[in-house]
Amino acid sequence: ASASILLVNPKRAASYTDSSDDETSPRDKQQKNSKGNGDFCIKNIKQADFGRREIEIAEQEMPALMALRKRAQGEKPLAGAKVVGCTHITAQTAVLMETLSALGAQCRWAACNIYSTQNEVAAALAEGGFSVFAWKGESEDDFWWCIDRCVNVEGWQPNMILDDGGDLTHWIYKKYPNMFKKIKGIVEESVTGVHRLYQLSKAGKLCVPAMNVNDSVTKQKFDNLYCCRESILDGLKRTTDVMFGGKQVVVCGYGEVGKGCCAALKAMGSIVYVTEIDPICALQACMDGFRLVKLNEVIRQVDIVITCTGNKNVVVREYLDRMKNGCIVCNMGHSNTEIDVASLRTPELTWERVRSQVDHVIWPDGKRIVLLAEGRLLNLSCSTVPTFVLSITATTQALALIELYNAPEGRYKQDVYLLPKKMDEYVASLHLPTFDAHLTELTDEQAKYLGLNKNGPFKPNYYRYGNILFLAVHMVCVRRELMSLM
């Protein structure tokens, strides 16, 4: 990035591009791939070769999707599917999109985050014939324009939605509600998007079946926990070069994302505080050795504030005003609603751009905070995330699409569903060969004793891996079942 510090108009959203980049908006360019196709809008089609190499690297760490491709050489479970997607456009997403294509689907895609798109990957997808509308550093207007270009196209009607955050689903409901007559289902992978779907369902406005991928075990316990455990440190290091040892950090929220962030920071020697509204998650934080506090109790002393709640207005202007000089503020939730960044865009505060996606916000007395990615998702905006973990999530998304697309009429009603436990186990099993791991098989006698099918599912739907409360409930139920057999 440019080494110069730029003063930024606080009323205008910063555009994070290198000074050496072509500043012409992609919307003003006429680009075509090598086959003459121009049904895309990206930063620079000339970066396609670079993006292709990144995709090839990602393929090596996404064994389950590659296995799905091999198994689909004969059958095409998504033949006839027209998938419109709105997710982070990264090398890992590219592997998913090309897998869906190999399974028979047609795809049109936009980005769910204005900073997370890898321009070279978008170029490689466009060169490969995919209709992609995304670039890093979109404005809010660009963001919705790209979504509209995916959906509103003559002669092409989507019949499946793959969403991350609910913005695509929201846009279709708002602008093109008649499209839902031909849409078979929605697959949603974020807390924010799932919350929106449940709201629609409760109001009786959900007119197609939806699959809640976020709460599937393979998403919650791997992407949310292990991915964030590794990527939180990466994102903070790349943007601020901060040393974690001895730093006082407050993590808002102790769900799976918060658990991952806390574990990583604790391991690096940070003093970690946790805020939480849920008494169960709060008790887990205490048992894991973290001090449970209210944000206003520690806001003056902490060095780093990280939000992981999926809520809105967690860090409001009052807290921002009280932070110490140099405090780093960032968000690990999907949406940019957790930190009240809008309250900082006022004339009395000065914004200095330090480097790409790093801003100093300076108060009249000279105090400054370091705001990362303007309060948007830190890891995918400012760094990369572990490909192998994303393989698990992407495989879950692919199977959810296959399940909804091929389900006989009547199996799924106009409601929100969890991925069947059997599919969760199948996703996990596809990733075990990477570790040269060998599953133990139940004998007939053992399977009968436990009341299980030898091939699974091995846990009831209410079982939540690693959650002490649900484990206790499970053991009580098993004990009752065994006593009834005696």
C-alpha cells in the first residue's frame, strides 16, 4: 500500500486500493475474457493467470470438494440448477463454484463483503466463464449494483440461492419477489443471514425452504471456532504488527467465534476479558479461565477491542470516546453493525488512512484509536483464512444445495431447516483421509447396545459437540435408554 498518510473525509467511505492501481471504476470498463464473453464486472481480467494459480493452491487443501467432483463425473446432481450466490469471493469460494459447475449447476456470483474480494481470483473465474460481479473496495452503491446484476438478467432465472449474510435474499424479496415462484431453496451460512431467515419464517413471509448451514456442526465447530482461532492473529498482525504478550484484550461474545479468538490470544500471552449476555456461554468463559466483565468496566484500560456477537451497537460512541490512546478496534462478526462506525464520521474527528484498511480516528485532544476495515469482518478483509477449514464449510454448502435441489416436493416446507446429521458426518468423513485418520467401526453387538446404525448417524440432533450442557443432557438420555432395556 501507499506509504503516505491520507486525510479522509469522514462523510465519505474510504476506498482501499493501492495508489498504483487503476482508479477507474470497473463499472466504467468494457472487459472481455479470451473467449469474448463480457458477462462479468471485475477489477482487471489480466490478473486471471495469477488468480488461477491461487485457486490451484486452494484445491490442494480442499479434499472433500475435489472428491465430490470425482464422484460426480457420472451423475450430475445439480444438472439444471441455476445458483445465484453472494459470498466472499476468494480462492476457496472459487473451488466451490467450480465444483458446483462440475456437478451441473450454472452460477452467477456477487460478493457479500466490499473488502474481502480477491481481485485476481475474480479475474480467474471470469476467464473461466463465470458471471462474477465483485472487486475489492466496492462502495455501498457498487455492492447493491453487483447483486442486482447477478439477479436481474434477461433469459436467466435463478432457482437456488447461496447466501452469506442475507443481503442477496433481502434484495430479491425487495426487488424481485416473483422470482421465488421458481426458487427451490435458500442455503445460508452466517449468523446474520440465518437470523433474518428465522424472522421471515416467524412473520410468515418465507416462501421457500431454507437450509441453516451456520448451525450445522461442521460450520459451527470448525469454521467459526478453528478458523477464527488462527485468523484473528493473522489479521491483527498484518494490519498493526501488534505484539500480543501482556496486552489487555476484551472479546465481546463467547460463541464459537469468540471462543476461537480468546483461545488464540490467551495462548499468545494476552490478558483476555469476555463480555457475554448468555449465562451458559458466560459460564463457559469463566470455566476456561477468562474474566467475565461488562464492557464499560474495562473500556478505559484495554489495548484491543474485538466484537464477535453478530449483534448491533455493541461498541457505541460512548465507549469509543472513553478508549485509551492507541486502542485497536476491530470486528470478527459478519456484518459491520457491531461497532458504531457511523458515529465517528463527524466533523470534530479526523480520519487518517495509515495503510490499506487501517485508519486512525483522532479526537480533538489528540487521542487516537486504530480502526480496522472500518468495522467490517477483520479476517477476510485484512488477511486470509485457513483453506482446509473453509473446505469443510464449502462442502456443507454444496451438500445443502444438492439436498434442497433434489428433495421431492413436500419434504421441505416454507421453513428453516438444519442440515441432516448424517450429512454433517459425511462432510467430516471426507476430510479424515488428509490426516491419515482411521475410524473405528462398531461391531453388530456394540451398535445394538447403543441403539445405533453401524453407519450413523452417531449422535442425536440435539447433541452439540464440545458443549458441556448438551453433553450432560445426552448422557442423561442415554442412561434412561439403557435402563429401559434392562
